[in-house]
Amino acid sequence: MENRMIRKMKTIFMKLKTNLAIMGMFTLVIFLTACASFRKADMYRDPNMDFGSIKTVAVLPLANLTRETLAADRVRDVLANSLYATGGVYVVPPGEVARGLSRAGVINFSSPSIEEVKKLGGILSVDAVITGVVKEYGEVRSGSVAANVVSMSLQVVETQTGKVIWAASTTKGGVSAWDRLLGGGGEPADDVTERAVNDLIEKLF
Amino acid sequence: MSTGCARPASTRRGEDFAGKEHIRVAVFPIINLSGTPAPLKDLRQLLVEGLTDRGIDLLDEETLQGYMTRHRLRYTGGIDIETARTLKEETGVDAVLITTVELYNYTDPPKISLWSRLVSTGSMPKILWVDGRAMAGNDSPGLLGLGLIDDPRLLLKKTVQSLLDSLSASLANVDQGARSAGKPLQPKVEYRLPVFNPAMKYRVAIVPFYDLSGRKNAGEIMELQFLNAMKRFENFELIEPGIVRAKLLNYRIILWRGVSMANADILFDVLDADLILGGTVYKYDDYQGGYGVPAVEFSALLLDRRSREMVWSSKSINKGDDRVYFFDIGKINTAQKLATEMVSGVMDQMVAK
């Protein structure tokens, strides 16, 4: 009688173990696929481009799609400084970029035409220009919880050909599950901006 | 004090007056950069009385007014070469005291921020001393709030006294050490090109920062902040901002969005400068009343004449309560004090080995 009970228990336990293993593998597959598709969707890199040849860049004023009037200027400043601080590329000072844009007659800074990019390349003596959009900057609410979020996308355009050689986007901050559970205002906007910019720079290099 | 290779100059401030029994000083009318009304006449009176009490020989009011009328001198926030030369020739003064009001807020608790500098006259004006003071009525509340100051006139007097003590110590060649309320606040991002060697001697022109903040005159205030911080290092020879301003006006240079290389080339040439320091100020916020925190955000850059490159760049963002962990201990109440520590942090990194 006792032996029968033990055998039955063992069978149930074995079935449970098999089910758990199948579920675990299934979850792992879902996670891995999700990560893979995410990576591919949020970045483009020209496979034929030698990124080592880009030594000087100009960060153009970013388009601002947020309600914060200085969001684009702030993000651009952090981006230009962080990019310069990598030591990998020389970033043209903002005053010189402003002069170049004025001389080249660029109207839409965030999406210059191929001719305008080529012209800028000549005036500023840069190998590439960086354009982009700040999509979100500031506080977002979810129920009674608020947190800062920064969302932006960038493009690197080669000045010789006017071709987009790299593009990526990122979103950092926002209301996390932790914030929802325990409250709190999230990170300051400046820290979120820095994280977002560093994420893009990591993707670039 | 910095751990860098550039040597601090605080011990040398008074050496320019060595060998002189007493110097004669002209106190220029005060410039108000606060964007709000301030008791400029009272402030000037306090300065004159304080300087007289300290035994400094002052140019009389009538002679100064006569000179200003004759030369149609209206801008007193700086001194250019021509003014410095004629002032010396016509009145015999050795130096001028240029004072600026950065903040005058009389609502309880009052807050006052001042800048002052002593510039020599003659054919080549030189900054002899520069310092700033910022005080708030609630800086030291003490036990049961007994240390609170609610009278703006009393706070103004205290601020002026503190500023003049610094000047007297400098004239007496007494080392006060570098004034800093605490540990410098380091920039968030910074980078220096290897071509810039901070151990070398440089002649530096500081231009007003491009102002994107809501605060009136924040660009000029940041210029004074860097002037004060860079004066600590003897290998930086600073060009008097009045001379820089005069050249910008003479050559019709508008620094839109910062200094372009074309403008920098002109400035390098006409000012005989090795470096140009500029930047952008995004935030320079003081707060009114007892609740709130000041916030400052700026980026700074250095342009080098020889390499024609930006050799230094930094980004700083801080708030007055960044070092507060409990009971407001360590809180900074004025944007000037906060920015002074931030700029001090920038300079430490700029000259570090």
C-alpha cells in the first residue's frame, strides 16, 4: 500500500517537473525572441561604412516634439559633450555649427537635404553631421505616480555622400513597476537624459 | 583646492600693490544684473564707508562724476583700455572698484549676491582682485531660529563687510585661502584635449555665456563666475571683461549660440588671447521665500588659438539640495554659491593632471 502511494507521488512529481521544464523553455524562447527583434528594430548601421574614418562631427540642433521649450537644446548639449568626452571624435563647438548652418542656408536643422549636408560638410570641415528628434522629455503620469522620461532618436549623416549611415532611438525613464508599487518620483530628468544619451553613444560605438 | 598642476594664485593677490604705501581707488557706480530693483545708492555708500574705514584712499565723488561726464562714460560694469588710461592720467587713481549686484531679494528671508573686482588703471588694465559674496537670511538659522536675518539692510551690510574683508586681506597680501563653502561640485561630463596643457601660461578672454535661462543677465553672471574661479590660478592671465566687451562692440561681433571659429579668430587677434572661454547657461534660478532650492545648469568650453580647436568642454547640472540628506543640512540657498562650487569643480577638472 505504502509502496503504491510512493510510486504515485513520484509519477506526479515527474510530470510536474516535465511541465515546468517545458514552460521554462517556452518562456526563455519568448524572451530571447523579444530581445532579438527589439535590437534589430531600434538601430540601423550601414554595413559598408567604415566608422573609423569619421573623426569630426557636428551635432545639429535637434527637433523638439515635446512641450518643454529647452528640451532639444538640453539634450543636444548633453549629447555633444558626452560624444566629445568619449575622445573618439572631435565635436565642432555649437557657435561654429550655428555659423555653418547660417552660411549653408539650412532651414530645417533636424532634417537637412543631401545638398545641405554636403555644403555643411564643406563649411564646417566635418565628416558627418548628427541630426535627431527629442520625442519626449519630462514627466509622465501613470495613475498617481509620476516619473521623468526621455525619448529621442538620432541619425548620423555622412557629409561626402549625404547618406544616413547610422540611426537609432532610445527611451529611458518612465514609471516602473517598482514606482507603481512603492510610489516615488523616479529619477531627475537630467539623469534620465544622460542615460538615454549614453545608451545611444554605446550603440554608435 | 585643486590637485592640479596649475598653481593657485590666492597667495599672490596682494603682490600687485607691493611697494606702495597706499593706493587710490575710484568706486564706480554699481551695475545691477539682478533684473529687479536694488538699493544701488545705499550699496555704494556702504562700499565707500567700508573702504574709508579700512584706510583706502578714495577718489572724491565730484572728480569721478566730472570725469564720467567729460568722457560720456555710462557703462560701469567693466573698464576698457582707453578709459583705464585716461582715468589714470586725469585723476591719478591706481585702480577702480567695479561692483555688480547679482541678486537682491528682500522678501523674507532676504537674499543678496554681489560681485566685486579691483582693476588697475593705466595703459594695460589688469584684474588685481575679484570675489563674490552671496548670503541668505536663512543661511544659519541656529537654535530656535535665532540666527535668522529678516532685515535686507542688515544682510546687505553683512555681505558688503564680508566682501570688503576679502579685498582688505588681498591688499594686505594676507592669504585667505580659496573661498569655497564646501567640496566643489564636479561636472557631469567633461573632456580635455591633450593639446591643452594646463601647466602652461595662457592669456584668457572670457566671453559672456549664451543665455538660454529665464534669468536676466545670466550670461554675464556666468562670465563673472569663471573670472573669479580662474583668477585663483596664476598661470591664467585674465583679460578684463570691459576690454573684451569693448572689442566685441568695436568689431560688431554677436555671439549667437556661442563663439564661432571666425569670431574666435578675430578675438584671438585683437585681444592677443591664447584661449577663449565661453559656454551656454540653461538654468540660473534663485528662489523666493523660505521654501525652494536654487538650480544651475551650464556648459563651458575653451577654444585654443594654436590648434583652432575646442580643447575643453564640460556640462554641469546641480541643485541647492544635492548634498542634503536630512534636515536641510548642507543646503545651498543662492544660485551664486551653488554656481561658485560648480565652476570650482569645472576648474579643478580643467587643470587636473
